[in-house]
Amino acid sequence: MRRFFIDKDDIKGSTVTLRGDEAHHLKTVLRMETSSSVELLDGLGSIYLAEIKTLSPSVSLEILSCERVPTAKPVLNLAQGVLQGKKMDFLVQKASELGVGRITPFYSQHTTLRDPSANRMNRWQKIALEASKQCRRPCPLEVNPLTSLDEILSSSSEHTLKVILWEEEKDTTLKTLKDLGNMDSLLVVIGPEGGFAKEEIERCTAAGFISVSLGSRTLRAETAALSAMAIFQFLAGNLE
């Protein structure tokens, strides 16, 4: 089943008009025909089953049914020390598939890349949208602009639980985190390839973050992020 994002405002009764890149993809790239069925995602939590009625002059579809997908709790937010090369592309894709609500790339003391191009930022957003279609996710992952670790800390008070992963943590592991499914919002901070400086961990814990270990193995940044996202979703009951 092909899936496309729509603007809720383009729904008029049982008819919806597909516009922009999505219309171009359906009509020109996929060369779909009238009477074909597709799924439409409105970015607000609803999935529509629809049938293509016209392709010219505009792509028009008739809505056949609507399914409302509830938002999983807690909303999982990932703050990731920005990674080099295609590692960040990979992480944005997997964060979308694993149901992360928002990903915020940041720079810190050991970050190598501090100024990703506008094209790269746009690419991350496009990857998030395509991954959302693939995994039938009506509310796409939100990719925030690059910020600093200090800005992450100053805006973290909205979250019910705040966790930072640190390879040198000896006492606290994920096993100690309980009742995640009863929380509204969870923020997980993961460092870049160079990890965190000790003074950065101290600033985070002073801001109310819990320092947590993923075990005795030293993981690559993207592996740690992928593992943490899956484990947190499991602990919250969202991968049952």
C-alpha cells in the first residue's frame, strides 16, 4: 500500500486533494492510475484509506475510511550529539521507525561537526518523512535545528524524566528505570563520537538528568542511540 502525507486543510468532506511533491510522486514517479487505493497520513494522528479519482488537472482522492492512531506514552525525545557522514541519516531513519517523537541534534565539547549545511538539515527531515510512510506512522518524527548542549539543558524542564547515557557510569543502569509507561515525556541525551567530558555530565546531573550506563561495552554513538531507543520503548510497553 502506497502512503502519502496530506494537509488536513486539503480535505473537503470525503474528497482530498494531493499537492506538491506528494502529488508529483504519485502521478509522475509511481505512475499510479485512477481507482487505485492508497493510504493518506495527515501528520496529526489519522490514517485515511482513499481511492484515486482524478489525476489531471489535480490529484483528487475519495476517502473511504479513517483510522485514528493514539499517541504512545511517554513521548520519547532524543537529543543526539550530531554525528558525521551518513551516521546521522541512519539514526534519523531508525528514530522514525522506533517511534521517537522528536530528535534534536546538538554540539558539545567533543563534537567534530558543528555547522551542518541547510541541505543536510533538509535531508534529515525528508528521511524522517519517508521513514514515517514506510512504517505507517501518521505523525512524523520532528527534526529540530542544531543547538548546543547548554540549550538542551535550559529547555529540559518540560520532560517527566531526563536521562543521559555515559559510558563511565558505574552505578545506574536501565534496569533501575521504572514505570516509564506512566510518564508523559522522556528525554534521552546521547553524546557524539567523542563522548562527553566529565564536566558536561556534572552540568547535566545538576540540571536533573540521571546518568545511565548501557553496560560494560563501549558502543559507537549510533549503536548506543539505536539500542537505547529500542530499550526505552520496550520498557514503556510500546514494543509489546
